[in-house]
Amino acid sequence: MSDIPTITLNDGKTIPQLGFGVFQIEPADTAEAVGVALDVGYRHIDTAQMYQNEKEVGEGIRASGVDRREVFVTSKLNNGFHRPEEARKAFAGTLAALEMDYVDLFLIHWPLPTLYGGDFVSTWKVLEEFRSDGRARSIGVSNFQTAHLQRLAAESDTIPAVNQIEAHPYFTNDEVRDHGRSQGIVTEAWSPIAQGGVLGDPVIGKVAESLGKTPAQVVLRWHIERGDVVFPKSTTPSRIRENFQLFDFGLDSADVEVITALNKGEEGRTGPNPDAFDYLPD
């Protein structure tokens, strides 16, 4: 079993640098996929209220036989529950669904600056409550732009431990990453292979061929080399294992640079722009 590196957060807690994501995994398939991931060696599971599979994540962890204390569990606040009292109820619902007394990390999923009067600060202060009472060991944000992070710093007492953002070779998102680094905020990369869009790139293919690795392994290793947390997702056991095999090789600086140079800026973004995203679940 490969040893997964950990990163120390700005609150002193540690987070495994490689995790298993369950975005877009159907609830009926989630417990089994989590079980496979834990059997392979993953010890970091990333879910969210809006994924609608928190319950099955908890079931998969319990069925695995792995001690809960050995698994780093993240969830995120539903966009529909940003008002403080609704956020409190939603978080209690997360713990109930997971059947856990705490999560290791809880995030505001999206800033939603065009909704709720643009007030994500009051939502953040509720997350501070969860950290204070121990039900969330660490708290952070997801999809926050630099201006959003600056506002939190100015209007609250806690710097987020992490910011989970879209990042991959076609959209390196370095402005947000660099600002986060300056504040001690760890970047977590979602859509790490651009939903498969980067895997056919000839530059990545050439690096993969030279190392005897797959393009997906090379891109995931690129994220590791950059110091970010990454959590690929799959329901295919062989792919879950393949994505875990990132620590028996490395990329040299030239490889990292040539992959980073594939950045297309905003044109490379595959998901919504956080400044305008206003989705509320039905």
C-alpha cells in the first residue's frame, strides 16, 4: 500500500493529499465505491449535501471495517441553506446522514455572490460555530474567488483551511491558488482531469509514455507536485486502483512546467464561474 502524503492545514490539522471523490456517483453505487477505495488504501472521502450520497458514504465507511478515526471525511453546505439557521439544520442533517459525530472538514460549497444579498460572511460565521463546538474539525470554502476570500479575511475571525476550486492543466487557476497560498489556504482541485478533456493532449501523452504511466496518472501526479489536494472519482475498481498509484514515480520540473503551460485561462474552465453561479436545488 502506498503511503499518502499529508498536508498541514493552517489550523494545525492534517489532510491526506489524495482523496476519493463521490461527485456524480449514484447513491446506489456509492457505498460499494467507497468500500473499494478504502480497501485500495484511500483514507480521504469527499462528498457534499448536493451530491445526495452522504448516507451511502457513511454506510461504505462503516461496512469497510476501517476505523472512523482513520478516514478524513469532507462534506459541503447545500446552496439552498446559506441563511444561518438553515445552515445549522443542514449541518445537523449531514451528521445524521453520515451517522457520525463530526466531519473532518466542512465547506461552503459555492459563494453565491448574487444571492442572499451577497452575504456569505454570515454563513461562514455559522461554520465557525461548527468548528468551535468540535462537530467540524476544520472548515473551509469551495469555489471562492480572491475577492471572496479577501472579504472573509476582513469580516471574520477565521481564514479558511482550504479552498476547493476547479483546477487542471487547461485551467490552472493560479491567481486564486497563489492568493490562497499567501494566506495559508490549501487548494483542493476539483475536475482534476477536466472531465477527461486533458487526457488526449499530446503533451501529456508524451510525458506519460516516457514514464510508462497513463495520462490520468501523470495529470494527477502533476497536481500532487504542485502541492494541491486532489480526489479523482470512479466507480470502476481498476480505475480506482490506478488513480491511487501516484507515489511510485514523480515528475521533474520540466514535466511540470510543460504541463502547466497548457493553461488556457478562462477558456479552459469546464464548470461555472463562481462570480455568476446562482444554482439553487429544487
